[in-house]
Amino acid sequence: MAFEFPLPDVGEGLTEADIVSWKVAPGDEVTVNQILVEIETAKSLVELPSPQAGTVGALLVEEGQTVEVGTPIIRFGGADDAGAGAETMSAPHAEATAPASDSAVTSDDEGGATLVGYGAKAASSKRRPRKGGSAAASQSGVASQSGAAETSGTAESSAPAAPATAPAQPETGSAAADGAAASAETASAGKPLAKPPVRKLAKDLGIDLASVTPTGSRGEVTRADVQAAADGTAAPAATGATAAGATASASADVDALEERIPFKGVVKMMAKAMVDSAFTMPHVTEFLDVDVTETMAFVRRLKASKVLGEDVRVSPLLIVAKAVAWAVARNPRINSTLDGDDIVVRKYVNLGIAAATPRGLIVPNIKNAHTMGLTQLAQEMQDLTALARSGKTPPADQAGGTITITNVGVFGVDAGTPIINPGEAAILAFGQVRKKPWVVDDEIVPREITTLSVSADHRVVDGEIISKFLADVGRGLEDPSVLLA
């Protein structure tokens, strides 16, 4: 009997994910916990293990598409099984960050061994309703308008899930993907060019595709075209081969001059967080120029001596992190959050480090940074950075932060007015270190200078607390020996 595996909730409270890359192909024999697919959520890349052993019958969603949690993404069983119908396995709250151990495997009489949390249940799991449509309509997936900041692409992704009773199609490797893409865009006689998800959108909105002006590079109707027609902002459709050719030519010219980056995933999530923060917290920002000559000399000594370890990377940001933890201990109110009618002062420091990654900006945090010496703090920062660059920072590492550092100096910037992460009361920006003339003992001498700026939630902290915290961070960088006392 064939089984369809739906996209599980990976425990992040998210409703959708992007299919990044399939690790199996139709016809492959897979084992329990073998990685099937890599998906991208709004927080991280996640590998989904197989809930059962068996033969891959069909991949129901193409790479690059966005699908809702609960949408079938892969069918187990051959073509004969699919012809008799397929049962969709329930997968609520599956932890899919890594293959489970053997102890997490149980037996299923109908489908072989299954992963605990994935197995079929007697009662079907509840689905989140699709906005603007019925629960039944949501079975085909939803097209997301969100995307990764560093990835170029189109905003036309959707998740066409195959009906449970549809016959399995023989597909292999890239040839199957190419064939699916070609069939999706091939118009029948008298029908305009459009991908199946676009046709479905038009049907849901009551739009006649023949009346829509196509703007796709190959003369196809796009999601934007359908939406514009629904909003009443589209131009009347032209007819004839001449009009189609002119549209394709004009679209090609525009495509050569523009780049479209899907607004989804990490970028969309960060944008929402920043909007929420900026319009719910009254931000106040203060600046301080600091002579960090002693800190820079200290960093150079640590590098030369390798006292923190042969493979440990030492940078000025390490000393800034130590100074922030030290200053928080002296000004604990800066490490607080507003919870309803209570100001909660945290007596621990989960230090967030803003990290620019190929997928966008994320802010993982170092748990209990206030308890760490320089060696452990340096190793934690190095591991955090490496994981962030790989795109596989787990959601747990991005949750629970109490205060954040953003290093704008690495981009050659002197200062900024950073936006506070939701749930925190302050964020410190560390500017570039530059040699400047500085007055020391009434003499002008060259010194290494940086600018610190701190944005804080004025509901939670007042100017005195902000100023004292910033001054203490500056003091720690002017004389790093106080941080080690």
C-alpha cells in the first residue's frame, strides 16, 4: 500500500517551508531515518529523515517550492500501489533536525518501520486553514511571497501536491524535473501559457487566464499577472502572436535590468521582527567614542601567544563580548524585558551575536555567556559563527537571547542605530577601529578609536541606566584588565 509523507511541523511553530534539495529519487530504496530532503524554514536549514523503509514512488513537490505543513511531499510505494490510492501519514510536531536513534523506531503493520512522531494515526491530524481559501484548497499547498536575501529567483513558488489517488508517474533524476517543468508551462490548444499553481490561483480568484496580459519571459502568465488582474490594476490582455512576442521581448528587457529576490524565509522573518520591534518599542540610541588602543594591543598579544588555543580565533569582538557581559553585571536592568505589566530582569546573559549569512541576518546567542572566561567565550563565538555560515543554526540557538551585539565595524562602518531584537531591552553596535588623533595627557597622539552605540527600550530603561551601561562597556575596552579581575 502506498503512503504519502506530509511536511511535518519541525517544532518551530511555523506553517510552511521551502523544499531546498531532494536527497532521493523515485525508485530509490530507503531505510528508516535516511535523509529524504533538505528544507528551509524561516529560521534554518533542516534535514528530514525518512519515517519508514521502502521504495520512493514519487516526489510530489519540486525543489524551490514553498509548501504548507501537512502537504504531502513524497509518496512511498510503486506505481501499482499509487493506482489503488494512497494513505497520508500524520506527522504532527515531528522533530526533524537530525536522524533519530534506533530507539526511536517502532513497527507499523501496514507500512513497515516508522519513526516515532511520524506514524499514521487513527484520527487525521488537524490542518492549519489556508488564508483566503477552504481547508480542502489548502491540500495543494500555498505559494509564499517570502525569500532568502542572498538568493536570486522568482516569487512564483507554490506547492502542487498530487492527489492521493493520482497514478504515480515514472520519474528519474533531473530528467523528471525537467519534464515536470516543461509540462507545467506547455499550454493546450487555445489555452494561455501558465504553470499549474498559477492556473489554480486564477481559478481560486475567479480570473479567466485568457483575459490576463502575460509578462513572463516566455510569454507565460505569472502569479503577479493574476494578482494584478484580481486587483484591477492589470492592463487589458492583447491577442495574437504579435502581442505575445512583444510581451516576451519587453519582459526579457526588464529581466536583464532587474533582479528579483524572493521575500521569504530568514529575510521575511527578520523583517517582521524588526518592524514589530521598531513600532512597539520606543528606541533611544546613545553613542560613545572609545580609545581601544589597549584592547587592540591585548588582542595582538593573545593571537601571538595562542594562550587561548591553537585553533581559536581571537578578535576585538571577543573583548567587546566580555565587556558587555561585565557591564550587564554592573547594570542588570539593561538585561531585562517587558512582560505584560512586569519588567523581568534576567540574571543570566544569553549574548546574541548578529551574523550576516548567505540566507540573511540571524542572531544566534551564547547561553550563559556571563559565566565564561575568555577561552570558552572565544570557542563558543567561533562555533556559533561557523554554524551560522553553514545555514544550519538550530532554532533553539536563536531563541532566548537577552542582549545583542552587532559588529558593523567589520563592514567599515563607524556607527549605527541598531534595532532591538524583540524580547530584549538593548543592542550594542561595535564600529570599526580606526587610528585617530586623540588627546592623552594634554598631548595629541595617534590612538586606535572606535564608536560604540547602544539602542535601548525606553519603556524598560531610562537614560541613566543606558548611559551607565555604555560607559562601563567603554571602560572595559579602554582598560581590558578590569574585565579579568
